[in-house]
Amino acid sequence: MNQFVFCPTCASKLLEEERGGAMRMVCPDATCGFVHWNNPIPVVGAIVEHPEGIVLVQSIGWPAHFFGLVTGFLEQIETPAEAALREIKEEIGLSGELGEFVGFYPFRRMNQIIMVYHVKVEGEVTLDREELADFRIVPIDKVRPWKAGTGYALMEWLNKRGYEPEFIELS
Ligand SMILES: [Zn+2]
């Protein structure tokens, strides 16, 4: 996934060649020199804590039983923390209060590195119906993380607070 066929700089057809110890898609035009390194894409995520529990969201098209953290891409002008607060505002309509930085979590299937924050919110959720299908507020002692990207962030955050849930098996 995530492979270019043509050079995004000069439109030559890319070739697969070894660069820096791995096979990469490389521009054959020596004056161009483009290499598709396929570095992970930074993404922000938020463990959104509401007085009633953790707010989990379901993107449109996800299986009905799958809910995850609020996540999104950074805009060019933003810090990761600003991006996390903006995504919460956009996706669930609430202004967040930034808590701790939880950590960096690789999400290899999507070639992303997710920077996760803890953010507190209050009030009524208004869902962004263009992106999201549904949401849940799960009491903190009932939340069960999943074995992928942001799920590990949620597990570590819960463990630090003395909760020891089991991972949920998603397929
Ligand atoms: Zn090129």
C-alpha cells in the first residue's frame, strides 16, 4: 500500500531499487533524484475523558462493534497538541482541556506513528456525521483496549491509573 507509480516531482515512471538498506520506489531521472522513502505518517490521537467515561468513536465504514480513539492528521501549521484539541472539537463538538502526553505508538498497517494525548472534556457530544457513524462513552472501569496502535496507548494509560482490563479481540 501507499506506493507511488509515477514520480510526484517529474512524472517519470518510478523503478524499484535498493536505497538505504531497503527496496524503495526511485525516480530514474538523475536530475530529479526523487526517492519514495515511505516514512511513517504522523497522526495525533486522544484519550478523551468525559465525567461519564472515555469517549470512543466509530468512523463511517468500520465494523459495528469497533470503536476507537479520536484521531486525525496534523495541519501544516499545528503542534501535535493543537491538532489533538482541534480533532476533538471537530469530531465530537467539545472543547478539550489538554492533559498529559501519553506516548508514541506505531500503527504499522497504516504506516503511521500516532502521538497520543490525554484530554478532558465535559458536556454533550455532537458527532461529526460526515466522518463518524457513532460514539460511546464507556465508564473507565469498563473500557477494553484493542491490540493495535491506539489500543496500546489506552491500555498503558489505564494501567497507570490502576485499571487492568483485558484486550478485546477484534477481527
Ligand atoms: Zn522524478
